[in-house]
Amino acid sequence: MKTYLLRKILARQITPESFLPYGQVIVTSDDHAPFGAKDAQLQLQRGTPRFYLMRLYERGRKFHGITRHQFCTQCLGSLDGKDWLLGVAPPNQAPIPAWEDIVVFRISGNCFIKLEVGTWHAGPYFDTACLDFYNLELSDTNLVDHDTCNLLEQYGVEFEIVG
């Protein structure tokens, strides 16, 4: 039987500065403000954008899979102002991320995140039985642009989010 390491990882509160290596944190702005750097800088030109609501159940706080999309950005946000958690590692050219680069952010329900093209991500995670999210990606992202790394198989590591 293969042994593995259960690594406890502390969730840090997201800020625009701390999340910059992975993407953007988008917060409310005035309705009449012109488009600018604080707006989501989207890359969706390689297909048909898909904006949808997704319902996730009983995600908990453990993960050993992490995914990236190399053809588009992805935006995620929770509905009803609920906080949630997301593991990330910076985009890279390697076929898998370095497990030591993985960090977890607590994302408040009053903002959303845009993942940069190629950002590795695990989640969303949350403690409630069910949580709804909005998601913006391409219509075929999960079919043709979905690189996944099983951290248990590659490194013998599983993460448990604390805090």
C-alpha cells in the first residue's frame, strides 16, 4: 500500500496583491466607470464563452487534484455572498505544478476571481452542504482544455485546508 502525506495548508485571506500571480480579484465598481485595469482582463477569443451557474455539493476541505486551462481565463464567484476556498499554483510550462507552490485563498462572497490562463486551481471548497457559483469560461473548456494533476499519484501528497 502506497503511503502519502496529508499536508495541512492554511487558507489566507485573498487580496488583489496576494492573488496577482494567479489572476485578479474583482470587486464592485461604479456603474459609470469606464473599462480599466481593475476590470476582469478576459481571454475568451478561442471559442464560445460560457457563463453559467453551477451547484456544488459537500466539497469539504481536502484535495489531491489540481487543474489548469491553457486556452482561456476563468471567472468564479459564489452566489448569496458566501465565502469559499480555492487552492492555486502559478501558471507554468511544466506538465504538472510543483506541489510546494500550492497556496489556498479564502475568497469573500462580495467579489469574484479571474484565473489567469494556465493557473493551476483546486476547488471551490466550502463547509456547507451545497453552494452555488457563477462560472465564466469557454463552452468546451472541460472537454478540450482541462489538464489535471493527481497530487497523490505524482507526489504522494493530499492537502487539507485549515483556517
